[in-house]
Amino acid sequence: TMSLRGSPVTLTATLPKGAEVTVRIGVPEDPYISNQELDTVAVELASGGEHLAAVNTVLDVDQESEARALAREIVAGLEAGTLEPTAAAIEPLADSIRAT
């Protein structure tokens, strides 16, 4: 079975001003801890190789469809300009569970 540990959900949003932001939802890479021991699922935003934001979610590593729904919701908000690519803006979304 696929999990967010091995295959994170990654989508790209194009902001109203044209910049591209990568939305990644999965287990964050930690050089000090084995990936198999991590069960934190985080949302990470990056643009042009620059890290913009990271917040932990309430998702479990096997909630792939929920992660995909969350990623789509964040992308939609970023593209509509209703969501800023900041930790403060995405945190409320990351803290709520989606129905699949």
C-alpha cells in the first residue's frame, strides 16, 4: 500500500502574479531520523527552490486521499489569491480533516 511516507502528494499552483508554488504533503525528510519512524505529515510550500512554509497536519501517513484533497484545496486558494503562501495562512487548513 502506498503511503505519504514513500510517495508524498505534490501539486503546483500558479499564483495570480505568475509565480509557481509547489505544494508537498508528506512525511518531511529528516536526516537524523529513519523515514520509517516518522509519522508526522506536513504541508510544505516552496517556490523557485526557496522554502516558503511548513506546517504539520492532522493527517496520518495512510490518509493519501485526504492529503490529495488538502493539496487541491491549498492550490485552489493560492491560485485564486485567497490564500497566501505562508505557514499562518495554511495552518487552519492543515488542522482540519477532510471527508473523502
